[in-house]
Amino acid sequence: MNKKIAVIVERLDETYQSNILSGIYEAAGKYNFDCYVFVSFTGMKNNIGHDAGEMNIFSLPDFRNFDGAILLTNTIGCTPVVEDILKRIADAGIPAVSMDNDVVGMMHIGIDNYSAMGEITRHFVTEHGFTDFCYISGPSENPESYSRLAAFRDVLSNHGIEIADNSIYYGDFRGDSGMEAVDFFIKKRKKMPQVIICANDVMAAAAINRLHSEGMRIPEDVAVSGFDDIYDRLNIRVDLTTVGRPLVQSGALACEMLNNSFNNVQQQRSVIMNMKPRYSESCGCVKHTYSSAADYKEANIANYIRIDSNNRYMTIFNSLACELNSAENFEGYVASLKKFVKRINPEEFYFCLNENWRNVSHEMTGVISDKYKVPNVYEENIDIKIAYCRGRFYESTCINVNKLLPDVKNRADTAKYYYFIPLHFKERCLGYMAIHNCGISLHNALFQAWCITINNSLENIRKIVALDAAVEKLKRLYVQDTFSGIYNRNGFVNATNEIFRACSMESRNIMLMFIDLDGLKKINDTYGHAVGDEAIRAIAHILHNTCNNGEIFCRFGGDEFIVFAADYTDDDAKHLTARIQKNINRYNKKSKLNMNEFSDYSLSASTGYVIAIPKVGEDLFRFVTEADKKMYETKREKKSKYLRG
């Protein structure tokens, strides 16, 4: 049986993460690991709610159900989330490999960030004689970022070079940070530095492009260096001076270390991978980097393939976005998503929603309670709305959240590599998607855009569902007496209008019965208004159980009710009156058995009815008035008999 491995990572489209994941993917098959990769896409500027919703995905796995874990927590920018992940893994007691972050009690694969950054910084000082530096850092709380910046500061300090606060920019290891850092230096400094050292290649490449747009030459005006060696020299303006690290090998080694742990093979707890600075054109060590025509041709072909792939991806993506945003209900939404699943051709795809993902009670009432709130965490039960495996869709099903995936019959026996992606809107946790062996690359910025479209369109559908429910409730409020649950006057008029008009046009009989609860004031005064309210509801319930031959009834107001029927005879009306009284007697008998404290209380009602052929244009409520008079005749007779004893 395959070992089940949890992989924790932020983003797929960055080369650092992508290369490590590629190494894990290659080795997972060798060791028969099923990898469950939990991925978030944070970093949406000034959108804390979005990031919170994304990072919910890391609360999804119960690590007690896994055999091991591989962690890229250095890619996650939220310290409390990282601390929670590490605690849960420690509590689960499973072996784990931490990439770059050295965590107590876990295996570790890393690099000597301090030595590597120190070596490349000294190179600029001792080999090139630079004295004016700027530095583009990663997040201040990131351990790798901290070590690299510390080495940079120490080397400059040891050489008597001061570094001002306006010469250090804290980014997030992404391309935007490189461009923003250059803008920061232009604004904050009197002149640009001799060299900009960057904490990774992504920020360095973006900084070079921004410097070039300002008319600055690399390295003649400003020298630049990176870290990680992730760019092909043909795909950047100048060949970048950087520090190389074996990312793919690191991912494969993580699987090897877990496998050794499972098989009790003795090994080092921490492995430090080799780093090697590569000095090139961007620092001035190499004047120009020339390549053969064959190299450029190969690079052009690779770029064309990538661009063509992205264009096809965009065509599919745009089609999906249009269809999802045009869906008018959830069923149409799911149908559109199924078409998209077929086009991207994954081996497996699952669209999984919290059981209460579209709970709309608080949208209708304006009151949010714990019972009805759209959840901010994954619930115990998950509805699998789309289950697709090897060309076949399966019926929707419900599973326990710890199971993560439904059982399907034709799943392959080979090692699996699932990506788990959050479904959310801001901090609202709606569910997750699971994808295995997709026909298009997920290590692509367009995939994040696709995920955002899925999330936004799902929230739109949720709001449509809420709006439809609110409209339905308003309709019910318009026609339904909320106190008793039967029709109110509006509902009664709507329900009888066409029938009454047809009877007047066709000279057919109508019956209108008026019913009044006897002694409501006495009930309220003797037993309290709660019992009086229950008596009103009891009459409504009796009418609901008695009027089952096409009669239409409503609460007319207070303790008064009316019943309408077409094509009734006098015998029909008498029979209905008798059945109502029979059910009242049955209610009283049951009440006396169950309500000893109200043993003197009996439900009673007076009725009166009229049977007539309405004239064209005549008002239905004229017959209500007549029936009301008949009812009062009955009530007076009751009182007279009571007084006579």
C-alpha cells in the first residue's frame, strides 16, 4: 500500500517551489508515495481577507491520517499559520522533512544561506571595489531572508561600509518586489548605488528590467546579483550573477529521507546542500555572454511553445470565465465546470464544498448566528459536487472531511500526486478542489487566475442562491400568515381569484365559510396569551387537516378564519362543518390527556357559511360578510343554550 505524504507549499508558479515540487514528483513514484500537495495563493496586496481564505487550506489535512510530510513553510508569509502547521505535525508524531527552515524534531534539507550570501557580497567588495550598496530582501520574518540579509550586513560592516535604511527594501521574493524596490531607491536616495544585491533571482530579474526602463545599463551603471540560479541566461537581459542551488535534487532527497525513516535506515537529520556562486555578466566579471545561433534557436522554440501553451490556456480560461459568470443557478454552474474539466483533461478532479457552503439564512434575516453562518473553516461533512476519474463523472456524494477524496472504482493503482486548492471568498471557507495529473500545467501564473475566477464565480452563485431564497421568503411572507403557517388575506385572494372569476363567468356555486374561535379572551385571561396563541394555531392546523378536497382557507385576522370552495352543495358545507367539529373534539380529547394543568380548557369554534352563484364583477368579500353574519347567528345560539343551562 502506498505511503500517504502531505506536502505544504505556498504558490506553484514560482521557480523555487516548482523545481522542488518537480523533484518530489519524480521521487514519489520511485518510493510509491501518494503525495497530497496543499497549496495556497496569497500575496494579494491590501486584501487580508483573501489571504486568510487561501491559508484555510493548511487547516484541511489531519496529519494523523498521513505517513509523513514535506514542508515548504519558508514560502508561507504568516507566522501563526506556520506555527499551527508545525504543532499539528508534531502532535501527529509523523516523520517530516522541512525544506530550508530547520525545525527542531524534524528532518531538514537546507543550504548555508549565510555563507553563500556572505561570499557573493565579499566578491563585490574585494573583486570589484564597490562601496555603495543597496539590498532587496525577502520578508523580514522569513528565516532564509533573515540569514541572507545578516550576511550582507556583516560583510559590509567588516569592510567598514555603512548601509543606510533607505538602501534596504523588504520584498516578498516575487517579481513585483524587484520593480518596487528600484522605485523605492530612486525616490529615497540621492543617487543610485553601484550595486544592488537581491535575495533571489526573481526579484533580481525584475529589478534589472526596471533599471533598464529608466535608461540604466547593467553592470556599467548598476551591478546586480541574485540568488538561487533559476533563470536560463538566454531568458534574461544579462547573464545573472547568482548563487546556484540544487532545488530539484532537494525535492527528491526529501522523499529519500522519508523513505529511509519508514525503513529505519540510519541517516543524518540535517543535510546541507552544496551552493556555488556563479559570477557572470550582471556584476561585470564577464563582459558579454555570447551564445551560438543554435542556442538562440532552441530558446526561441522553447519560448514559442510556452507562449502557445499559455495562449491555449487563456482560450480555455476565458471560455470558462464567461460560462461560469453567466450561470443563473448552481446546477448550470456545475454543468459549465464539468465541460471545463473535460477540456483540461485531468486524470482526476474533485470539486468539494462544505455541507453548509451556501447557507443563506443570515442573508435573509440580517442576523448571523453560529448555526447559520457560512463557515470560515472546513466542516465535518464535505459534499463532492464533481467527481471525475479517468474520463468518467461519478454521482455527487458526501464524505467526512478527513477522508479528503471520495472512493471511485477506476482509480489507477500507481502513485498519485494530488493538488488541493482552496475554494473561498475572502475569509469564507467554501470548500476545496483536488486535481491529479492535469492536462495543463498548474505551475503557471494563469492557474492562479483560474482559481480566483472559480472562487469569485462560486461566491456569485452563492449570492444568487441567497437572493432567490430571499425572494421566495418575501413571496411567502406576502401570502402566508407567519403566525399560523396558512394563507393570509393576500394569499387567499391570490389562490381564489381565478376560481372565483370562473365560477362567476360559468354560473357555478361557491361556498364561503366563516370560522371564529370561541372565548379567546377568556383563554388569554385564564391561561395566558401563550395558550391563546396555541389555540389559534390549533384551528389553523385543524383546517389544514380537514380541508383536503380542493378547499382554500386562510387566517382572516385575529381569531377569525375563512374557507372557500367551488361547486359546493349545502350537504358538502354541512359535511365540512361536521368534520371540522370532529377534529376539534379530537384535539380536545388529546389535549386533556397531555395538558392536565389546562383540564378546564376546551377548544371551540363557531362557523357559518353561504352558498351562492356570484355575479360577474362581484366582490368575493361580500360573501365573507354574509358568512360572518351566519357565524354570529350560530355563536348567539351557543350562548343562548349555555345560559339556559
